[in-house]
Amino acid sequence: MDLDLDPQAKGVLPALILHGVIPCAPWKPTVAVRVRVLEAYRVTHVRCPHLAIQAFVKSLCDMHGVPYRPYLCQQFSIAYDLYLDLRRRTEEKIMKVLDRGSTWRMKHACPACMYKLEGEDALIFDMLTTMDGNDSLKHVLRRDKSSVVEDETGEPTLAKSSERVDNRDASDGYYISRDRVDLWARSRLGDKLPMDQSSTDEDNPCADRWKNMINDVTSKMWGIFDETGIFLALCRHGFVLVIADMIKSGELAKYPLAVVKELLNAFGMKLGAGYDVGCHFQATVANSELADEAKEKKLKCLVGSFHGHAHNRLCQLRFLATYVEGMGLEDLEGCERFFSRSNGLAKSCRYASRFHRQQEITTYAKHFDSFETYANLSKFLCNNYRQALTILKTEPALRMWMRQEGVAGVETFHDWLEEEKTYLLGLKGATKTNTETLEMEYVQKLVNLGASQAKYQVVAAEARRARGDGGTYVPGVGKAELARRHAQEKMEKDLEQVQELESALEIAERWTAASPKWVQTVAEIKKRKYQLALDALELLIVERIFELTKMNQSETGYKMQKHIAKALQARSKAVKNAIDRYNDAAAMLEPPMPQLTWEEVVEYAFLADFDILRDTHAEVRSRPWTRPAYRLAMDRYFKTLRAREEIKRLDIEIQRVVTWIRDENRFLRRMETNLRDGSGKTEEQIEMDIQMAVQVRLYRAKRGRFDAGHLRLFTKLAAEPGFTGSLKCSIAVERQGVVTRLQQLQAELASVQSGEAMDVDGGATESDAGLELDPGAVEADAVEAAGDARRRGEEMLEDDEGDDARDEAVSGLLYQISMLAVDDVREAGSED
């Protein structure tokens, strides 16, 4: 198409951009792409990450009837990079005009979590977050094949990187730099890592049972990849707080430590951090340089609901969301939901440069926060509220059950939980029955010796018959004689092993089946076989649960689903065989342990039921908290407690969001008005401010497009029975300081005008207590209030021009009042 370039533009590129097209070359562009096309690709790509530039460009060629050429993708990529850079620069200018510094985004990412209000009730956790690593977004490091050399052993080493160095930054405040992450590497942690055996079982109760407890610091690096994934932190509503790249490693301890450090710096006190190995990570924090700060700021490490069911019961009693006071109904599994969608970016990130990979992830995170998480914020809050009310409706049925079963009161549930914890701690401190002892080995060798002796007697008798008069003559060494010699050698070998163990155990008289020691050791052997069978069954159930979840997870491909289905089919047979082995081992115990069926095992909601089966003493199964019905009632009770906590938190969060919507809209409108005001400005400044006013208006429209829907859902929720919150706007804590300062200045001004003395602190005297500035008036009529203040000051100065000191004091106070009244929110939102 033909374009008439503006001769006043500063170059060809600005002239083309003024026409709404982005050129593909800096000096003499021959191809340009419309901004609308680039924006269409950006939005489509973040909504459907599988869409690549190549497919999009091919579609454009088909629509315009032109042949596709590979170089078009490269040109489109150049234009797209420039377009994203222009968007980023524009956003930076807008944030600068709004006095919102580099840390503002993280501290104000979620209005429900972070926009605290004056006078709201205190919560056990000021903020709940979740974090986890994901290895889908890897980046293959291209290497120069010609630079491959052999090391000292003759093995080829990794070649040098063939990628061009690109130090551009596309983090946009989302990423933790590599340098800051490396501050928490093993070299800084030293020998105090809780992943090592130095950690106690009490700090990490399930470290010896699960594969996800493996020492993260010793994870092997993958030479083919540079970035092997991302480590992510979200608030409980799903807003992205911070991202860290995992570099040539697995999920090392330094990544969650670096993330927690950022969160503590940004949000301070009473932070709840969910992690799939939160029990493990709590010991990590306690033995790191974060220990003192975490303790001072009351950091609490938690375990997500889904991953928590794969931990043992003792760990669940301490970390599972159901039993942690203050958790509400939060499951802390937001990262899994985020990853199920962001995994689609893998195709575009795998072979991209470091800059383009980071650009892809950041662009997706920004769009996800603005158009997915924030758009569904009110839906999240309202659905959680209704879920909590539904749980509370089951409380009468629980009370009826308690009366029928003779449960005195709800305190009994707490007593049962504490009793179970005490019991499991005692069980964990006892000797592990699945460890083979020398006595067990001795008995087994005696059994082997008895079997070899019996076999030798049979074979020797057969050999004697073969040598007798009635035997059949066979030339050479007879088969019977050969079998006798082999049986004798086996018997002598078993005898030698028995004698060695007798020397080690200092046994003077060989044990027999009637010996008390023999009977005791045989019982321990049966118990050990039972424990091993139970462990094998538990492991298969854990694997089955995770495979079922992955199979039904969003974004799991058809081929992967078929592969998992086949694995589950084989796993089901293995589970049935494991059940048979368990039942055989359980029947051999005295007294026998309960038999399990397929239906009982596959329906286990809590893997903690396996912990109860580990104790072979009959008396433990008579305790109320071991019975399925009582355990279900106990969990239902704690669910009702969490539901009440959820309603309390939601009452606060809903009011925060309502107040945020009002304050943000007013602030942006006020800033737009200030920018359009041309008083005291040059023509050039007026033109620039008007352009920025347009950008602020667009920014406000984008930020507020979902606000009406939020208020509509909140209003509908408030009309439902059981709602205890308020939709009345309050005053934010970060704004209260400005309002308080306005009140002080107003009182000081009145004191100066009346000629009365002021306090040394600059505050008003007792006679000025009634001269308070209404915060609502400051909110609604800030500009008019500033004008009135100036006019009153001018009139006062005209009446009394003789007192220079008084004039100077009044002028200074009037100026401060005017600036605070006009720019109160701007000053409160500034981070610098």
C-alpha cells in the first residue's frame, strides 16, 4: 500500500509507526506489519500458546493470496520484537508518570491480598502464597559441533555455545536475576543444608519415605539445556509474584530460598508459603541465612492439599491445609493450574534465544494476570464464599452424629488429633521393623541349613542305593554320586555361614524351633515381611494417584494420555498382586492384621491410613481416631473450622477489592485531569502531557474493564443468606498516612491563623481537636479543596501583611495542603 510519510517525523521509522505499521528493518525497510496484526498475534498467542509465528504467517499469506516464504517469519519476528519493546517502553512511561516504581507491580499485584484497609480484623496469615518448579519451559543451548574436544579420559566434552550473546532484559519486574538466585547456592549455604542427614526426623518427618525428598542440591545438571525450567511463586488468587529460571539443574534449594527472600522483603510479616515439599523446605529455611528473618517475620511453610496426601500422617498433622489454623479452604495448588496452561509455551521456548524465551514467559504472565486472573478474581472469591457456606450447612448433621456416638464436644476432635500425633511420634521413635537384624539372618540361615541337611540325606540315600547290589551300573561318575557331592557342598556352605553368625552373636547353643529366641525372631521376620508388603502397596497407590491426576490434567496430549492409560492398566494388576502379598503377610501375624480389598485400597482418600496399619498391636485399632467413620467426622469438623476462617478472610478480601476499584479509578481519573491541565506549562510540555493523558486513559480502561462485572457478582453474593461482609468502601492503609498528614497540616494551619502555639512535633494543640479534615471530602473533592485552601490563605495574607514569619509559615502549610490534596494517592502509591 502507499503511505504518505509525515515530513515532520524524525526519520522513516517514526513516520511509519505514525501510520500504524511496524517496519522490519532500521534504515531502508521494504516490509512492514500493521500494529493491529501484531496485536492480534500477541493476544492469540498468549491465549493459545501453541500458536507459533510460522503458522500465523502462513495463515496471513493464505488470506492475502500470496505465496509463503520462510524469510517472512523472520521479518515478522523482527517487527513483533519491536512492537513488544514499544509497548514495554510506553508502559514504563505511564508508570513513571503515575510515580509507580519498579517494585510497585509486585507489591500491588493482587488487590485482594495486598490492598490492606484500616480497621480490618487481624488474620493468622496476612498473605498466602504458593510456589513450585516446572521443567516444561526448557531452553536448548545450541552448541558449536566443531569445538568438541576430548577430556583426559578420552570422552567428548560439551561444545561451546554457538548462540549470539543477547543481554537484553525482558523481565519487566517479574524475574529474579541469576546473580540474586546464586546468592543462595550451596557455596553460601555451606554444610548446614537440611537435605543432608543432619536434619532431624521431627523437622522433616517424611524425608526417608518419598522420592521427592531426594537431596535437591545434588541433582544432576543437564548439559543439553541452559534453562531447565522456571520456579514460580503465586498468591493464593493466582497472580504471578516472581519467577526464577532454573539453570542447568533440577529443583535446587536455592530457587525457593531466593523466592522466599523476595517475598519476605516485599510483604513482611505472617507469610504462609505453600510448597509440595513444604515440610522439607521448612528445615531448609531454618538452617539457612534466612532463619532469623523468617522467624522474626513469622514465615510458615505449608504443603498443598494434593501433594500433602502423598506425605505420611505425621507430616499431614503438621502441614496439611485441613489441620493448619488460618488456612481457610485454600489448597495452595495454584502453581499446578498455572503450569497446566503455560506448558503450551514449551514449543516456542525450547529453541528460542535466552531473551526471546524470557520475553515469551513474561508476556504470557502479564496477560495472564490482567485478562485471566484479575478477570476471574470476583468469581474466585464468590465461589469460595459459597463453598464455605455449603460446608457450614453440614454442621447440624455432624452435631447429630456426635450425639448419637456419645462424643461430648468438639474439643474431643482436638484431643484425638493430639493423641494421634503423640502416638505417631512414639511409633516413629521405635525401632524400625523393616530393618533386617543379625538374629533374623541367623534364623534364616538355620532354616537354609535344615533344608540343605534334609536334601543331603535324601540324595545320600539315593547314592547308596545306586552303589548297592541292586543298583544300575553306570560307567564313570554316577549322577547320584554327583548330586550327593553337590548337596554336601551346599550343606557345608550353609553350616559355615551359621557358624559365622553364631560367633558374631556369641551364641553358645544352637537355636531350635522350640527356643524362645527362635520364636521371637520368627515373629519379627513375619512382621518385617508385612511391613515390606505394606510399603510396596503404599508406593503403588501413590504412583496411581499421581498418574490419574496427570491423565485428567488440562493440556495433557492424547498420546500421553494413552501412554498413562497403559501404565495404569499395568499398575492396576501390580496393585492387585501387592494386595494379595499384603493379605498373605497380614494373615501370618499373631494376631492377624485386617485384610484389604481392591475397593478399600483404591478409595483411600488419605494415605495416612497406611500409617495406622503399620502398627501391628491390636490395641491401637480400638482407639476412636483409627475408625473410618470417626476419622471422617474429625475431618468434617476441621473442614468447618477452615470454612469459618475462609469466610472471615473473604469478608476482608472482598472489601479490599471494592475499595481498590474505587481508589484506582479515582486516582487514574485525577492523574488524567492533572495531565490535561495546561496551567503554568510550556506548549511542548502541554502536548507531551496530553499524549500521556491519553495513555493514562487507555491504561485506566484496560485496568477497569472487569470492574463492573466484579461489583455485579459481589452485589449478587451480598444478597444471598449467610453473607457477613460489607461492600462499603473503606480507607486503605497506604492512603491513611496521607489523610493523617492532611489532618495535621489543617490543624497546624488553623493554629497559625489563630495565633496559637503549636506542639514541638508540629501537631495541633487540644484546642484544635475539632478541626479535622474529612477523608471522604479529600477523596471526592481533592482539587476543589486545594483551591479553597489557596483562596483562604490569600485572603488571610491580605488581611495581615505585617507579620512576615506568620506569612511564611502559612504559605508553607498551604502549599503542603494543596500538594497533598491534589496528589494524595499519587504520593501514597510512589515506591521511590
